[in-house]
Amino acid sequence: MALITEASLRAMIKDGIPNPFPLQEEDKITPSAVDFLKGRGIPLKRVNNKEVMEQTNALVAPDLTIPVGVSNRHIHLSPEDVERLFGQGYELTPLKNLSQPGQFAAKEQLTLVGPKGIIHGVRVLGPARGASQVEISKTDGFQLGIHPPVRLSGSIEGTPGITLIGPKGFATLAKGVIIAKSHVHMSPEEAETFQVQDGDSLILQAMGDRPVIFPDVIVRVHPNFVLDFHIDLDEANAAALKTGDTVKVLGKNGVLLSWSRR
């Protein structure tokens, strides 16, 4: 049984509240939580436990796995910040293609300057995009003296800023530093295979010497995406994972598959 409160719903805002909001038979919801959902035009949907299990067990066969992609600290730059840091008219230079089509690691590197420390040689990823964003690990945050929240890429409101130093200048970001929330990229065809949709979450488990479970991995679906489970260096080290390893699916949307409980 789960108790749904207004506070628990507000905590879900940054990752998205399901619409309609599913309520299982034994779940309880407070009046303030009901009003909170009504105010946002989100209806309640009663689902029974059998329906939840049938939907979840239709997800995958037990042997379906997802490849791992480990991301070290990196920087995304807006076109304006590219010019501030590298000079007027400058364009990023592709060094290596990334797992997602059209994205690349650039030759360019920058220095991060935080309140308590500096990290040199941080890779820029391309192409340039709408707003600059810096993705670091929790460990990096201690070195820099900043403590960013765990967010999905692009969700930068209320995040700390940082100073970037390049060969031709510097840029001081008022916001944009995050610890990237673990997520899976999928094409629409792959999402159909996994019986998930954009915004769902998967329960994944490492299969090596350290079988760490990742209980809330957000699914991101786009026609240009290729199947890949993205984690940062801290998560990879904790689970003894490296790029190219695979993880197995244990469940989705907080519900374990029946075979995974055996």
C-alpha cells in the first residue's frame, strides 16, 4: 500500500507526474493530493493489482538486456558560449561520435572553476545547443564545492552555476550544473519491444560481481535514439560497470516482474 500525499506529488514534478495518475486498489490518497492533481488537470485512474502485474509482465522476456554507456563529466554549450570561450565564429570540432546519432565528443576541452576547486580538461560535447549545461558526478561536486541536484538533461531551473574557462575567454553560468539522472535512450520501435513509453521508469540490475539495482531509470524515446543505458562514473564504479556491459530488466514503473522475484 502507498500513501499519496501532496508532498509526494510535488517531489515528482521535476520528472513528470503520470497523466492520468494510477492508483492501485490498496493505495490511499489524501484530500490535498486529490486537489493538487485536479488543479493541474490530472485525473485519477484506478487500476487493480492483477492489471498492473499483467501489464508489467508483458514488458519483456527474462533474457532481454540493455547495453551500458558510462558518461564522464562533460559540458554542453550554447552557440553564444562557444564564441565566448573559443572566439567569434568558432565551431566545435568533432573528435568521436557518441552512441546517439548526431552527437559527438569534441576536441575542445574547458576548465571548470567552482567555489572550492578546479577541474581541468573537461570534454565539450556537440553540437552546440540551446542552453549551456555541465554534467558532473557527486564526487566532482565535492572537489568543486558545489552540490547540484540529480536531474534529467535540460532540466536546469534552480540548479547551481559555475565558471567555464576557455582559450579565448570565460563564461559564468548562473545555472546549469546537474548530476544526470540515470536514463535509457530508446527508439519508438525499441520502446514497443519493451512495452514502455517516454517517461516510464525501468528497474535495472547489473549482472557482474556487484549486482547493483537501479530502481528508477527514466525511459526517453525519440526516433533518433539508439538503445543505451546512461549512467555517470560514480554509478558505474559502484556497480563495476563499463561502457559495453549490459544490464537486465527487473521491472517497470516500480513493479517487479514476476520472474525476477524467484
